[in-house]
Amino acid sequence: MNENLAKQILKIFANNPFDAYNHKQVSSRIGAGSKAERQEVIRTIQELAEQKHLVEDSHKGKYKINPKSINDELMPQNYVTGTIDMKQGGKAYVIPDEEDREDIQIAPNNTHHALHGDTVRVLMFPQRKMHKPEGQVVEIVKRAKTRFVGVIQKQERFAFMVSDSRTMPVDIFIHIDDLGGAENGEKVLVEMTDWPERMNNPVGKVVKRLGRPGDNNVEMQSILAEYDFPLEFPKEVEEEAKKIKKPTKKEMTSRRDFRDVTTFTIDPADAKDFDDALSFRELPNGHMEVGVHIADVSYYVKPGSAIDREAYERGTSVYLVDRTIPMLPEKLCNDLCSLRQDEEKLCFSVVMEMDAKAKVYSTWMGKTVIKSNRRMAYEEAQEIIESGVSDGTAVATAILSLHAIAQKLRAARYKSGAINFETQEVKFQLDENAKPIGVYIKESKEANWLIEEFMLLANKSVAEYIGKTGKTGKPARTFVYRVHDEPNPEKLNTFVEFVAKLGFSMKTSSRKALAESYNRLFENIAGRGEEHMVDTIAIRTMSKAYYSTENIGHYGLAFPFYTHFTSPIRRYPDLMVHRLLERYLQGGTSVKAAEYEDYCKHCSIMEKKAADAERTSVKYKQAEFLADKLGQVFPALISGVSKWGIYAEIEGNKCEGMIPIGSLKDDYYMLDEDNYQVIGRRHGRCYKLGYPVHIRVRHVDLLKKQIDFDLVEEDDRALAGRKQAAQMTPSAKGKSQRNKKDSSSAKDKKKSHSRRRK
């Protein structure tokens, strides 16, 4: 084969990946005029087709490029590989693998059967002035998923599955014989089996019937299936778990014994798996010994076992609103490995000698056996901390001493450049049928911070022990780190410019100066109308934490070395860390970095899926909570803006809905993306992120987990108040008037007091 001619021909096809050409059209494009030259073109095309570089089109004699033959040598500047991010309406963006490249916009007719999360190859279009990079998908390198959840719409001879997901732009065609008994309107899990080139819809078959939409159990199972989490453990795993026995006395005696040391756990009141405990005792030299004891899952779960393989595939436990989907079988996570009160348990521990100023003098790491003296809920520990007085028990005394140290550890972290991001967690009060009867924001207090600080210290200590180069100067051993990169400079600059418009300045001259600016900003903005807006945008400027064998440090925590060691019951990376730490403590050689980097990537992906599933379950429960509150008015804060509408979160429960732009009749509103607001063209009225508003619940779609609001103006709110008053009983009216009078009196007193202060 003429190699130069073959490259010329392939370039013609590669530049036009969706077009088919015959030998005459190719000859014309490369200027092959003579009969001999045209014969050479025909032979080369045939050979390229035999080698699968070209594929014959439906029209005989015409060929197209095989996308798999497009390589960097052939077209290095025109093709980009990345992950596709589907938006509603079919439009998409491709996030390039190369970090320094901008996202690529893909029109709906150029997605080439790609679906959300797929790894794709994109042909770049010539850059247009004042436009974002554009292109078209030419190859699906790897499907992100092939199973989808949705509702069956059945016809006489066929059916379609309409997906629950907003990012799924098409319905899946199902032959009547592949329904697996599913009925019209039933929720199912469907496997996509094919997507013929000329079909608008993929083809699939039902692999599991989930039940009727709206049933709580069906909806929770649907969320798990949508994110590829298994609904149950394989029989092989369950059988293997049943055979696991309690540790022998020989194993107990071979470990460092902490059974006579004051030890306790602090966890949420409804927790069942306790994977960390703290021990405390005073030493003769006036120092304190603090032990961070972590369930020794690696003793029970051996590499390559059925349980280990399943735990790796899951990557993490998943915490939906009304249930936990554990990474390990119940016998392990709730029994053998759980550090339950008054039971002897195997642990992997980090034990530190410290003084009252939180200085660490020595650290020991190794296998231990413990016996927890007390299982405490956060609320119980908080009562002890707030009272500041021990009830005379060793555990209460330990909590007060550890709280004092934790405060110093926390202050030292922020002084060294840690950023104080206080994220809010939505919690639900559920009735016996798992229906939400209340929504509230979980508040993090000193008891939470106590546990957090010592877990951080243990994680940091383990990472430093492995990661720091030894005295011999040998390179660090391969390890699993929890890393967090610096903020994206472009996003950071946009954020700095934005807060400057609010009257806040930020220093970006150094990493420490920036962290101090962030913390000062959060402190100054607390309680103001812009607080929610600033917090939201600040978090968006930050990179995402992930697992890696390449240590770049943890930016948010200001730790040069950091890992996850403290939760092996619910996170697979922690189990890997336990195994590696044991190996290196025993003098073992380093493991292969490439192999463990693949493990890290998988665990990072599963962590994100679990977080997405958890958020989806929260959205479902929020929609369910508001489903019977149509027409009711609530105070809210604007949480987002787009050209489609204004997003608002109800104060106190973070239930988010959209106010369609079209519903704002007083003006024609335009999106001001740079300033996170929409502005009326005629009157200039604006609605920006963080702006307080009142909303009325207009519509709730449980299946799509979508909530629609109407914006309530001042006069509408007054009218709603008058209607409510008209419906009140005489006794209720009298009580309301008394409350109003008391409120007015309190306001007058507050004003008087304010004037005295001035």
C-alpha cells in the first residue's frame, strides 16, 4: 500500500466523519487525474476497508471513516477526547480530558447517539468569533452506563421506556417480547442493547420490574438502579459473610491491648455501624494519650475474596434519606466490625502522646483490641460540652479534655491556612411509611467538631508516615491519598471580582492569604442577605477532592499529606489504606502505582455516584414534602439563575424549585451571567443569587423530582394574609391579635434598647 496516498485518503474521510465517498469523489479531492492514479486510489480504498480503517456505507461503493482509526498522528489538532455532559433539550457539552482546554459545545443534532457521562471523541469546528468552542461527536469511546430507570409506555406491538433522568434525552424502544411482563405505567430497569445508526432511539429490554411509581420503596430502588448501585448482595457474598468467624484468643493477645483504657464512640443517634472510637488516659509525665481506634475491616475482608470484590465495585456505602445501602454485608458492618459498647473488637489504631496545647510528641500505629465503655449520640456529648462539667464518669471527663484539645487543633488548622466551609445538611422527619412530615437543616456543633478534629489528625498522621521521604532519601512508597487541588484561577478571579462588587476584598498573593480572605469573608457575611449567595459561589470556585496515588496535598485542609483511614466499613479507599499501612509497617515493598491509581479513579467515580444518588433521594423527599402544600407561600432565597428561570430555596429546609422566567409578567427579563442575576429590560428590576423573595408552590412532579414556584409580590402576600385571617375562628383571631400586640411591644422595646446603645 502507498502509505502517503493512504494518509491523504484517510484525512479526507477524517475531516468529514459523517460523509460517505466513492473512489471518484476521493480521486477528485486529491487530484488523481490519470487512469493509473485512479486505479491506485481504488486499490488503496479497498485495502483500507480490509484493514477496517474505512467501513462501507449502505450505498455500495461508498465508504466512511471508522472512528477508531482516527488518531493523533492523523488529525492531532482537530480531534478532542472527553466526557459528555448532557443538558435538557438534547444540547450537550464535552469536558475535555486535557485540563487546559475549554468545554466544547455540542448541538443536539451533533451528539451522534452519545449519552450523559460517555467518553467521546469530538471533531472540532473552526472557531467562530465571540463563540465558545464547538464540535460534533464522531465516536463513543466508552459508554458510562447501559442501564436506565424509567416508566413503561406500552403500545400494541412495542413499548418505550421514558427515563426518570433529566440528562437522558431519548426514550428507549422495547420490543413487546422484551418487556419481561412489565405493564403500562410500571417503573422498570432497562438494559440498552443496541442503537442502530439510522434509528433515533436506542433499543433495550427490561431486566427488572421495580413497581408502581410513587411508592417510596420503588422510588428509592429506582434511584439506586439509576446510579448503578446493586439492590442486593450476590448470594456468593452473603454465603461468604456467614462463614466469617469471630477472632481467636490468640489474635486478641497478639495485639496491643486497650480494653482497660477509657474508650467511647460518638455517632448520630440512629447509627448502626460504629467504625471509629476514641480512647483517653493521662500519663505520669502530665501528658495525655489519645487513641483513634478504627474497625479492623482488613482482618475479615481479604483481597480477592467475594466480599472484597463486591466492596470494591460498590466503592462506598450509600446513604439515602430513609435507608443505608452498605458497602459490606450486615454481619460485618453492623456486627463483627462495629465498635459496639461492651464488646471486644479488633482495631487498627493511631495512638498519640499529646499535651494540653495539642502538641503531638509521639505517634504509634498498629493493630489493637478495644472495648468501648459507652456508645454516645452527638446530642449527649454536646450536653456534656455545653455544661462544661463532668458527671463524674471517666467518659465525660475524657470528652471535656478532648474537647479542649480539639478546639486548639481546629484553631491551628485555620491559622495554617485551612478554609472554613460550613456545608448545610438537609434532614427529614419521616412517619412510619417514610413520608416526610418535616424538613430541617442539621446543625454541626462542638461534639461533631471534636470527632472531626481527631479523625483529621489520624488521617494526616498516617499520610505523613507513608508519604514523607525517609532519611535515606528513597522516594515515598505508593499510597492512596485524599487530595484537593487549588481553585481554578479563572473561577477564582471571577469570584474575587464579584465579591468586590459587594464591598469585600480578597488577597490572592499567597495560598495562606487567600485562605484567610475566605475565612474573613465567611465571618463578615454571616447573617447578611448575601450570605447564601456568597457561600454557594465560593464552593463552586473550589476543585473537587478525589483519591490518587500522586500526592498534591489537600488545599482546603491545608495539609501537605492527607488520606482516608478512618471509615473502612463504608469507604473502600480506607480499606486499601489499612492494607498498605500494615504492609509498610511490616517492611513490605511498594505496590505498583499504576494499578492503585486505577483503583483510586474507580473509587472517586463511585463516591461521586453515591453523592449524586443521595442528593437525588433528598430532592425526591423535598418534592414529596411539598406535594400536599400547593398554593402555600414560603419565604425563600434565590439559589440560582438561568435563561429559563430563577431557582429559589425555601428558608429553613432548602426545598428548591424554579420560577419560570415567562411567569414574570411585569417585564422582559434577561440573564446577566457575570453578576448572577436576571434584569428587567424596561424597568431594571433585578433578581440575584441570595436575594430574599416569597414564593408560592405551584406544581410538584414527583417522578421528575421537580418543583415549580410562582413569585409572590408584596400585595399578593398581603392578600394571602387577609384570606388566612378570614378563615380563622374567633378564638384563633383573638390569639393572633394578642401575639401581634406582644410582637409589637417586643419590637418597641428592641428599638428603645437600640437607641440607648447608640
